[in-house]
Amino acid sequence: MHLPVVNLKLLPIKAHFFLWNGGTSPMTPYLTTIAKQRGYSARLVGAVFSLLPLAAVFARPIFGIVADNYRCQKTMFMSFVIVVTLITASYELIPDPPADVDNGRDEAALATHQFWLFCAFLVARYIMVCAVGTLSETICLQALGKDTHKFGEQRLWGCIGWGSVSMMTGWLIDWYSDGKPTKNYTPGIIVSIVFLLVDFLAAFKIEDCQSDVVSKHIFKDLKKVLKNVKVISFLIWVVCFGIFYGSISLYLLWHMEELVTKYHPEKYSSIKSIEGMLFAVKCFGGEAPFFFLSGKIIKKVGHLNSIVIGLATLSFRFFLYFMIKDPVWVLPVELLSGLGFALPYSAMTAYACILAPEGLKSSIQGLFNTIFQGLGVGLGSLITGYLFNKIGSSETYLVMSIMALVVCCIQTITIKLMDRSTKSQENGDVNTVT
């Protein structure tokens, strides 16, 4: 019997993914429901969360370019972990909004300093979390070398961290808030700070595999890469996927709390525990297995077809959200997050690395994450927030289901046309348009 071979070089990056995702999970998924509890409307929250990524649009590529040009990605990465820790602790300093904001009046909210302090907290946290995510994924891909398809096997430890800590945090928030009219998130903040500090210590052991190759003309080389039709097509699909991902990551808990209010008010006291269990099911039952298997699946069906599978799954997943009335039944639906997120995200991350030439790895990875988390998730937040306010949460997910299905069909056709064009060029077809 042969024991599995453990790559010791990759253990620290696995530990980082576990601790980092465990450290950000007590707050990240609850930010929209925290805003809702503060009395802000879905339309206002949607607008705020759509503007957040705009800051990252400028910050992320800059961080990537600096990391490539000065070969300091590990230093930046560790510094940003500490900054996120400090920002997380600062939430306790933000005072509650006045009573006239509680009825969802946007004008009243915009006139308060509490709202703008909350926005400043969101912007600072979002930029730093995005920066750490980009740099850590780049470091991981560089450590993998040519085995970029194994990215999911490393990233699954982040999924395990997110699921286990979210489950614990949801229960702690419900326990700490017992008998109170609103939820108190202090336990989540404490858990977050502890995990992030341990992550900083673990990061010292991560091996810096940054390439010695430095692009002498970064912007010129980036412009050349962006002229590639495959790159442009890929980025368009990334935007679409980001829209759908944002609709789930930012608003699914809001949807569940609307279902509780409308259909099952008796479950309000345990809603955070239910949401914590949701993340456990999503991570352990859905994402972790597919992060582990993603390399084999990608090698079998290809990077782009893996994204198609993800879009088809998202369409079905949205439709189930539309049909469900009891938030507890959302939990088994999250088993689909493996095909709907883990597989396509692994494929997109690895494909972005393949498209990037040496000396531009951090820059291209930063661009990919900017398009996904910035433009895509930003649009998803704006669209979903508007539709939640206009037609309701259930009907919004029906609209999203149709949109995902349409994008899936378009991408399938586009991939076939690109494959046909590539084969024609390889056969020397002079009539092929390049």
C-alpha cells in the first residue's frame, strides 16, 4: 500500500487558504444583511455594493503591476492581511444609525455620518480583501508551475475554512443575540480577528516563487495580450459569471431572511444558525469535492467548457431559489455550488494564468480578478438590488435563471465557432478570418 505523496512546499499555501477564508467568512457573507439591519433599503445597498468594486477596478491592477515590477508580492500580501485585520476590528467603532433610518428611507440614510462611515469601512475592507485574494492565488499558481489545473486542490482548503467557521459563527451570533430584537455580530468579529492573525503567522512559511522575469514594458505588453480574441471572449464570460456570482454571494442571505419574514417568522430566532449551516453544506458538500476534482474535470472537458457547465448549473440553481418558500430548503440546493462555482472558478483562474506571459502573472491575475469581482460582481449587485426592490427576491432569481441560461447558450455557440476557426487555421484554410 502506497501512502499519498504530500508536497510540503504547498502546505503553507493550503494553511493560508484555510485560515484566510475562515477569517473573512464571519463578516463577508453577512455584510448585506448587516446593512439591512441598519435600516438601508435593497436599492441603496445594491447601489453601494455595485460601487465598491469600482475602487478595486483601479486598485487591483495597480497592486498587480507593483508586485510584478518590484517583485514584492509576498511582502504586499502579508501587509494586506494585517490591514484587513485592523479594518475588521474597526467595525465596532461605527455607531448605529438614528431611528429615522430604520424605515428604509434612502434620503435619511444618506444624510447621516453613520452611513458614510459604514461605506468607508466597506470600501477599505473590500479593496484589501480583493488584493489579498489576487496575490495569494498568484503565489499559489506560481508554486504549482505547469500544474495549474491543480489549483482547485489547493483552493478547496479555503472552502473547508469558510464552511467550518461559518457554521460556528452563525450559531455564536444566534446564541449571543438570544432575546434581542436584532443580531449582534461581535462574536463573528472576534473569530475573524483571531483567524486572520494566525494566518499572518502562517504566511511567513509560504515560499516565494515569483518569477525573476520582469516585463520592461508592462503596459505595452498588457495591451498586446488584450488584443487576443480569446482573452477578450474570456473576459466577457468572466463578467457574466461575476454578475451571477454577485447575485448569490451578496443577496442569497437577504432572500432567505425575506422568506423567513414572509412565510416562516417562527424561524427568525435561528436564522443565523440556518445560514451558518448553509455555508457548511455549500462548502463541504458542494465546493470542496469539486475543488478537489476540478483538475481532472478540466483536463477532460477543457477550461471553457467547465465555465459552460457552471453557467448551466447556475441557471438551475436560480430557478430553485425562485421555487423555494422555506429557507431551510435552500440548504440542499447549495450542493450545486460545486458545479456552479468551484469548477468554473478553478477553470477561470487557471485559464487566466495560462493566458498570461512570464513577467505579467500578477498583472493578468489582478486583471482577471478585477473583471470578475469588480465589474462582474458590481453589476450583479446593482442589478440584483434594483430587482429585489422592484419585483421581490424570488422573482429576481427567476430573471437571473433565464439570463444565465441565455449566456450559457451563447457561450456554447461561441466556443464551437472558436474551435472551428482554430482547426481551420491549423489545416491552412486561407478563407479563415483571423
